[in-house]
Amino acid sequence: MTGYRFATLGLAALVLTACSQQKTEDQPAATPTPAVGDETRAPAVTPAVPAPVAAAPDEGATVGGDGSQIQLSDLTLADQQAHPLKGELSCHFRDKAGALLLVASGFSGVKEPGFGLVKVLDSVEQVVAPGGYDAMVKGTAFGGQGKTVTIAITGPATGGGESPPSPATLTYDRADGAKRVFAGTWTCGP
């Protein structure tokens, strides 16, 4: 039994020695004290790296709001027939892929509002713009329940003819603060 105690004590001493060696190895080396008259230099300081700046949201990404995406769908002929718009002249916005995201109509030369349609997922919704057709031609803001849809012309008309398309953006602002921008073209005429 005495041999067992010595073996246990020997093993314990070995473990303690290993632990104390590891502890001193983990400690950083002490900096030598400079001799009198030696020049003392401060260690070089690495400049702080600035935090990355959040990138601007991609065109077409929903920003803000409750986190749910703004999803506009292509208006079909059936949608337009089911929700007829009054007016002698019309405008429409198509995204870069060619989807019809807004169609609007109004009367020229009068101050009656112009009316438009947008399709959010599967729901066709009406929007209204003051000033009729004349106000829509150069871009305008349409209001509707819980939303504002703004058309902004971003460049000169391209192509020829009576109703050439202009590069434009459609910005859909939802009442909860969400916003999404679509790039495309705005075309107005007969």
C-alpha cells in the first residue's frame, strides 16, 4: 500500500510540475528595462481599421418597414378590364424585364385627377394622382390606401414616334415606412 501512495504522490507532483511549466510558458516575456541613456521608443501603433460602411440597398430591394418585401406583379389585360380607368390618354410604367407595374389614365387639359392601377402580389389596387393626364406626363406621385407610388423621369425619351418611352423609376412607399425602387420606362400618349 505504501508503494501505491508513493506512486500517487509522484504522479501528483508530476502533474503539478507540468501545470506550473505550462503556466509560465503562457505568460508573455517581460520587456527588458532600458539602460540609462538608452533611447526609449513606444511600440508602433496599428491604426484602427474603420468599420465597414453599409452598402446602399440594391435596386429593387425593399428597405425599412416591418421587414416584409414589396412585391409588385405584372398587370394583365384581364386585370385592366376588371378595373377600367376613366380618361382619354394613358401612361404606363414597365420594369426592366418588361412587366407592366403601373397603368394610369386621365383627361388632358382638365384638373380632374388621374387614376392608376398597381398589382401587389395578386391584388389589383387603385391609385390617384392630382392634375390629370397633363401632370402624369413628366412623372407624378399617386396616392392610395397605405401607399404612395412615385414616378420619376431619369433621362430623355428614347426612340421616336408619338409616345417614346423615357427612362424612369417607380418608387413604392408603404405606410409602414417600407420603400422599394423599380427601374424601367414611363410611356405616355394615346
